[in-house]
Amino acid sequence: MKKAMLGTALAIAAITAQAATQQNVESSAVVNGTIVLAKDGTVQTAAIDNPAKYGQPIADMVRKAAMQWRFQPVLRDGQPVVAKASMHARVVLKQMPDGNYNAHIKGVTFGDYDSNDTDTLHNAESNKRIPPHYPEAAILAHVQGTVYLALRVDHSGHVTDAVAEQVNLGNIGRDNLLKEYRDILADAALRAARHWTYTVPTTGRLARQDSWTVHVPATFSMKENGVAEFDSGVWHAYVPGPYTPAPWVNKPDAGAADALASGDLQTDGAGPTPLPASNNHG
């Protein structure tokens, strides 16, 4: 991609300049949209929500990639149907030696489009009153980051197991120091998450499960004056942390671990099932 093509995205990517020598720094965004699947599992249409906020070239790249994905047919009462699903794609932007930028899709998650659908799991309203407490040590050190949680939920909607699968930090530093702050943010997110509850599926194939795994991001960020707040931005520069899958997850997907925007959640098994060729996100 040429500099002139990336527009707004390049201006945001410039925040990595001070860490240009740190090869493990990524600049990325989670691009949200929807796909409509035909009865045979091919993608009929793909749309990006508010493409201007990502930059039109980025939105076009994700949309064109989505049109090539293939899924298992979605069944209703044993018959294939046309289906709509949400899409969340983690797009990573990196500067090349010639000064141009390369963008690629790191991972994608899919979900049911209807937030009121009883076939899948949903956030309980009470969770909004139990946000993670921003650790004082992280505030004093101006440490920011996002903790990607995997939670096991029982039939009562309560969290029975919780794991921090990945912690991405908005800071650079020595590896041992970054690990210390990853642990601090993860502990804060886990303490809150263990008190969260969910509305569990009552219809469809997921309703027959003994428990469910939901993936949720918890983001810690600050305003310029240092006041802690949960971040709602689009493009971020960060150091990705190591991926540690939840031990009870049968088929973990490292590429999709952080392909969730703040405020979203993903239930394992919800939404359409990509065919293996769709794992090549480009």
C-alpha cells in the first residue's frame, strides 16, 4: 500500500515512531462489519461498519478478503439457510524499509448478528457495574493495555473458570518489566470477570452444552492528563503479549485471540464456522 492511499491510518500509525527499532511493536485496529452467507456457505455480501474511521483502503482490503472466505452452511431445522453474522478482523499495519506500509489481517472472529438471539450467550446488564479496577501501580507507571480473557460459564450464567489468554501493552520496556505489568493488568481483569454473569443460550445447538466459553477484552487506558479510563479509540500501537490458551478449550485459535474490539464478546461455537481455507486471512 502506498502512503497516499492509507490516509488517516498512516497518521495514527505514526505513534509507533518512537519505538521504530522495537520490531515487536504492532499498530492495529479491529475492523468491525457484517457478512451475509449464501446457503452453500459462500459470502454473498460483506460490509464494513463506518469504513472512514479505519481508512477506506483498510476497509476495502477487509471487505475483499471476506468475499473469498468459505463457511459450513448454516442450518435451521436441518436445512441450509441464508444467514447474517458479525465480523471482527484484527488488521496489523507495519512500516516497510522503503517507507510504505503493509497491512494484513491477523485474525478474525465471527458471531451471531442479532444481539437478542437466544441461540447464543449475551452479557448481563449487571456486568457494566463491575468494571475492572485500574491498578494503582499501573496508573503511576502510565501503563496501558488490553487483557483478552477466556471465561467458562455454567448453566446459571456464572463464571466458573477464567484465564487471561493474552495481554497487549501500550508501553515498551525490558521484557521482565513488561511481564510484571501484564500480570498486574491480568489479575485486575480476572478479579472483576469472576463476578460477571451472562444470559445463556436457551435455543439452538449451543443450548445443549454443559458450559460455554466466552472471550472478552478488558482495556485499560488513560487520557492525556493521566486519568484512567477505558479506551474507545480505533488504531493502537502496542506490544503483543504471548498467547496462553485456556486449558479447557479444545481447539484454541491464537490468530483470533485479540480479534475483538472493546465492549465485544465472542462465544465459542456461535456464528458461522469457517472452513479451513478461511484461516488464511491474508
